[in-house]
Amino acid sequence: MAKKRKLGAIDHKSHFVDTVKKKTGGGAPQNNKNGKNNKKKKNSQSAHAIESDAKKKKAQKQYHQNQQPVIPFSKEDAILLIGEGDLSFAASLATHHGCRNLTATVLEKNERELLEKYPHASENIAQINGTATTTKPTKSKAAKSEGDGDVEDDENESPEAEEEAEEDEEEIDEDEDEDEKYNPPVQNNNKILYNIDARTMKPFTRKSAPNHRGYHMAAPTKTGIFNRILFNFPHVGGKSTDRNRQVRYNQELLVAFFNSALPSLAPKGSIVVTLFEGDPYTLWNVKDLGRHAGLQALESFRFYSHAYPGYKHARTAGVIREKKTGEASGAAWKGEERAARSFVFMRKDEAPEEAPASKKKRKRGGEESDSEEEVEVSEVEDFDPNEAAGWVGE
């Protein structure tokens, strides 16, 4: 009897183990299966999040591309461009915006040094000076090109048809001459100046007519000649890894630029500075720097590079070159694709009065319209303009 009870106990125990295995599916293997399912869920969720972020970025980019860009000048303005790099921005203003009274300045000593740094700049120089070669087909040739391209018909053309074609060309030339009489081409006053340092440039001024005040005649004064002065993406260059030091150097550059540019600014003219958005450029506190120089920030707006066809952001250090050959690399850094913002300044005594309770408003798509009242917070200590004198870059 004892043996039977022992065997019965063993059978009962083995039966209990088998039952547990059937219910749980074997313990550890079941846990592995659940772990795989959880991983699949997490992977699908992360993939969905990445796809959603990509769609948002694409939609935001499309929104910005569809926005009407703000052009802070007109083609009639006298424009001074500072630190033009490869001159592609100036070339776009001359070619696509019809500017005929702009002065583009570069830091390089001469054209030879500029082309060594930016080999492709020769075409931009020609566009600014108005010497770029452009071929304009006549109407008769254009009409022929729109035909079916049958060469035999052109070769077998009768003398009468050739005479008619020549008469048509003469009539077209006469019409073009008449158009030029009524709409004469605007004189190209564009120029390029080399060896111009934004911090120490001499003022561009003209003497104003003397004023009669009672019995005395006031002495003539000098006034600036430029309605618009633009400085796109100012940067001292260099490879310093000390962020605070880089911020300080660029603040000094901007303060010196504001002080040297003011004498060249015409009455009620404006200065436009364009910077990349985000850190460390927000730490420069460009609005505060303008206030130190006697300027008032009027507004800021998103800078759209597509508004300036042909413009490419030029690196301060020049084009990227291959280490082995030394030739210009095709892997260009496309800085023009980065988000950037332009800030408009006027002299404080000439700036319009601010509207009451002026506040920063946020628009759809992350677009912002800024007022001068916006306060910029910086991790870098406040800039003292008195320390900027005598600074020499690395």
C-alpha cells in the first residue's frame, strides 16, 4: 500500500507539471515571444513618429517657400553691400532685381585675391558690371525655330521669301529702336570695391547745399549717400572652439560696423543685417548692439534665399578644396538652405514712433513678426562697446 501511495504521489506531481506547461506554454519561451512583440510595437511607434516629424518639417518648409518674401530695398535705391564674399548676392540684385546703383564691397585686396578664394566669382563680377554676354534671338529666327525643323524647306526657300524675311528683320530692328527711345536703358552705376573692412571703412558722403539762416549762411554739411546698407551673415571667421569668445568677437565686429556705416547712411535710410537663426547667433543680441550705436530696430523678417536667384552662401574661409588636388570641391556647404532672419535698423531720431503695446505675434507655421520691444536673453554677459576699440581678430 505504501508503494502505491508513493507512485500515486509521483503521478500526481508529474501531471501537475504537465498541466502548468500546457497553460503557460513552457515559461521562458513565452516571455521571449512577448518581448519580441513589444519590440515590434516600439519600432513601429518610433518609425511612425519619425515619419510624422518628417512630414511636419516638409510641410513647414513648403509653407516658408510659399511665403511672399520681404525685399528690403527697391531697384531705385542707392545700395551698399558689405562683406559680399563671392559677390553672388550682388549679382542677383543686378541681374534679377534690376539694381543699377549698388556698390558691392569685399575684404579681399583685389580681384586676383578674390578669384583665388572664390574661383567662380568671375561670372558674378561680369553680371554686376553689366559685361556678361547674353544672346537674344531675333523674332524671325525664333519663328523658324518653332517650325517643324525641316532643313530641306529652308534650303529650297525662294529668293522672294528671303527678301521678305530680311524686310521683317528690318521692321523688328526699327521697332526695337523706337522702344529704346521711349524706354531708354538705365545707366549701370554698379561698382565693386576691394580691400574694404566693415569695421574701418571710410564714409561715403556728399556735401549738402549751404543753408541760409537769417543774415548768416550755415556751413555745408556732409550726408551719407546710401539709402540701404546691407550686411549679410557677418562673421569674423576662424576656428575657435570657445563659444563665448566667438560671440564676443562677432559682437565687436557688428558694433564697429554700425559705427563705421552710419556716416554713409542717407537721411531716413536703413541698415539691414541678416543672421542665421538659433544658437549661437541669438547670443549676439544684434538689437542691443544696434542700440549701443544709436540705432533703433524697426522689424525683423525671415530671409528667403530663393528670392535672390543665383545667390549662394559663401564661406568666410573660401570654397572647400580637395586635400590631395587643392581644387574646389563639389561638396559645397549650402548655407543658403539654413533658416535666417533679417533685422532692419534706422537712426533713433529718424525712426517712426512705436505703436502702443507693441508685442511679438506668432503666426502660422512658426513665422514671427518681431517688434523692437522684444527682449533677447543671452548666456553671455552684456556687451560693452568701449571694449571694442582696438580689437584685432585672430
